[in-house]
Amino acid sequence: MTKTAPAAPSKPAAKSTPSTSSTTSSAPAAESATTRSAQLKVKHVDPWSVTKMAFVVSVSLMVVSVVAVTVFWLVMQITGVWGSLNDSVSNVLADDASGFDVTDYLGFGRVVGLTLLVSSLNVIFMSALATIAAHLYNLAAGILGGIEVTFGERR
């Protein structure tokens, strides 16, 4: 949860006077006259909430990457890329290359397993780095005052 400075009084946008001509519409002027905005400073970010958010985002990226690698491997299998690669290696080696099969090295289980391993390390590192970044932000905000954010109403 973020802690913010007390809200500044909302300031209405600059009012424009309606046109004296009866054919000119004053709708944009009336719309901008009712818009309010508030300027706040983010002075503290809760490291625990940052950790939870980073964990959820990195786990989502893990699922996406595993699905993407699985689909990519299956498409390469269906289109015959692995067979073509085996034929190319057999032509280049030309000596007892009949025992070579690229899927022994880049098989489905190995590729998905490696993706799961790398993605799980990414979950750990991304969560840890986000937590460290939240602490560093809090230290910097204590010195510099934080980030100023302006919120406005949408009409």
C-alpha cells in the first residue's frame, strides 16, 4: 500500500468566458471548467506489497514462457524441422551419422524442463530485485521527497 502526502486542495482548471456569438458552442469550455486535479507525492512504497506484485507478475511470465516454448517446439516438430536438421547433420558428418538424433539433445522434455528451471530462477530473482528496488526507492524518497503525481478526473 502506498502512503501519500495529504491531498492538496483541488484546483479547478482555468475558466474561460463563453463566447458572445450565439453560433459558437461553449461545451469544451464548460467541460474544462469542471475538471479537478490533485497533486500528491509518493513518499513510501511498501516493500511487502512490491514483493507480492513482483511474484505474481513473474509467475505469470513463467506460465507464458513455458506455453510459448511448448508451442514453438511442437510447431517445429509438426513442420519437420527436427527431421531436416537430422538430415543436414547426416550429410555434413557422412560417417556413421545415422545414430545422431537432434531430439536426443533438444527433446521436448529437456527443452520444457530447462524453460521451467530458468523461469523459476527468474521468479526468485525478479521478486528479490523488486524488493531491493522498493527499499532503495524508500531511501531515495526520504532524501529527495518522492515522486510527484497529478491525478485528474476523467469526464
